[in-house]
Amino acid sequence: MFQRFERALDDAVAKGKIAGAVALVSDRDGVVFEHAAGRRTVGEPAAMDAATVFWIASMTKAVTSVAALQLVEQGKLTLDGDLAALIPELANLKVLTAEGLRPAKGAVTLRQLLSHTCGFAYGFTSPELSAYQRATGATPNDGSRAALIQPLLFDPGEGWIYGTGIDWAGVAVEAAGGQRLDAWFAEHVFGPLDMTDTGFVQTPEHDARRAGVHVRGPDGALAPIPFGMPPNPELLSGGGGLYSTARDYGRFLRMLLNGGALDGARILSAETVRSLSDSQTATHRAGYIRTAAADLSNDFDPYPHQAGHGLATMVTPQPTGDGRSAGSLAWGGLANTYYWADPVAGKAGLLLTQLLPFGDTEVLALFKALERDAYAVS
């Protein structure tokens, strides 16, 4: 059933397009396909396998969103209330314009943070913000809370741009939940779902299984680069700080397929999980990344002019033609990690690599091939 994908992945590794990858497809009951190929790091002997640990970057966002929605269900957070009383930095926000900074109209809400309609961007997704950061000597992303403080690109609710909103949602989880983000995840998400290899801080044993992050040189050859999240950060990144394995994240996706529960452990209500397929972005174009840093991301546009963003992920607007149903949940991580969860068909899949920049055409072609094989599309 997956022979086409296996051949494509093995060919990509043999031709040096990627160092290696791990793929996994599940249905509601368990794993139906798993395949690894290549090396964890170019030039090193360790092979990719099911135990390989990856920096999953923005695949963290769905986990943080689930944690925030747990607190909404508990009545400790609201989707549409002003968060400034809980997070003082979200009071008196400014909007960056061509003329300078002006006061923002309206307050930022959790719904806007989770759906990227709040106005917060990343430097690599906004040339305007990147220029502002250079001009002002803004704090780099060093794991400090101060590094998150920045102007908005538009008034809250008046657009869509991919950015740091879910890092702020992580701050809201800590403030409302009374625990640091890693502790909340461990007790309320990873523990119940038996995700034993997922976390912000890696043990030496995890480090020994970690895949290296790679870039392509001018000649196209892959080379590993030094990479690691800031050690002992002041603020854990709810937008991109987690490490995980294919099997662990596959369990998270199976929880979504099963309406918020897995193996007897319920972490979200079925009603909340159903609502994740509802777009929160109205007519605003969602999903498009116009890169402002070519070393970090290519331009990326999975569903031109159509995609929406929900409370945890991008929402597939219509059947893909490669198998995925309308209302499916999907996104990825900066180092070319990708996933989907299709509650209608009861299928989920993921492909994990470690390669910069994001939106690599070779990896995206492999992800498409995995989807087609998962749905037996000819």
C-alpha cells in the first residue's frame, strides 16, 4: 500500500536530497504504517528509526492550543475576553505602520492568539517587523519574556499573519493554570497520552537519539548545523519549543481522531475537538507565508486563497484531491516536519525531517506522496 512512498523516500535519501526521515500513518485504532530511511545526521552512523527524536518546532502549537482549550473548558480562560489583566504585556499594544507606531484598536483575545488573527508576526514572516527589529535593536529570540514584546502588524482580529501568538497563549496557560508550561503539558497532555519522549528539555538519553538539523550548501550538498533550543529559558516556547518522536506525536494525532480521548484517557471534550475544524479567520487569507528570511523559510502557500485557521491548526478548506477530507487539521514545523489529522476519514499522518529552510519542495513532495498512499489515491 505504501510502496510508492517508500520508493520515493529511499530515492530522496540516496540522491542526498534529505539526510533521512521517519513517516507514520495511523487510524483511530493505532499505527498502520511506519517507515524510516537514511541517517539521523549526515556523516554519522546512526540510522533514522522510530526512536529518533526531532525538534518539531511549530508542531508545538497544536499542543499549546489543546492546553489552552483545556483551561477554557475548566472556566479558567475565555476565548473572547481581554487578556491584559492576566498578561500585562498585552495591554496598550501598538500597531506598526509605515508612519510609525499607533495605539491598537481593541484588545487581544485567546481566540485571536490561537488563530493567528491577533497581529503578532515573526521576523521571518514579515519584512516590516524584521526591519523594525533591526532598526530598534529588538531583543532576539533568546528564550526571554522580553523577546516576545513587539508591535502588532494590524489591529486584533483584522487580518491573518503567522507569528508569536501561540507563544503568548503559552504564557496564558501558565498564568491561568498555575503551572509552568512543561509541567502542565506533562500532567494534562503527555502523561495521559503516554507521550514519554516529548518535552522541552531533553535528557542525555534523548540527545543521543536526536536527529541533526541540516542545510544545503551552494553545491546542494547537505551539511549539519549546530542547533538547540535555548537552555534553561525564562519562557518556554509554546509556539515552537518541543522535541518529540513520530510515535509520540502520532498518539497526539490519534487523540484528535478519537474526539479528544485515547486509550481511556480524555483530555478534551468531543465538542471542543469537533470545533477545531471550524475556521476562525473569516475572509482573511490564512496559511500563506511570505518569507522575510530565506535561510529560515521559503514562501509557503498550501491552499492558495482558500485555507482557514482554526483554534489549533490550519483547516483544510476542501478535499485535497490527494485523499484528505475537508475539515482536516494540518500544519508543520520549521525544520520541515509536517502532519495532518482527518477526523472524517479517521486517518492521520506525519513526516519528520530536520532540514532548513521550511517549505522545502522535496520534502513537501514526499508528504504529498505519503498522503496519497495513505488514502490509496492512484
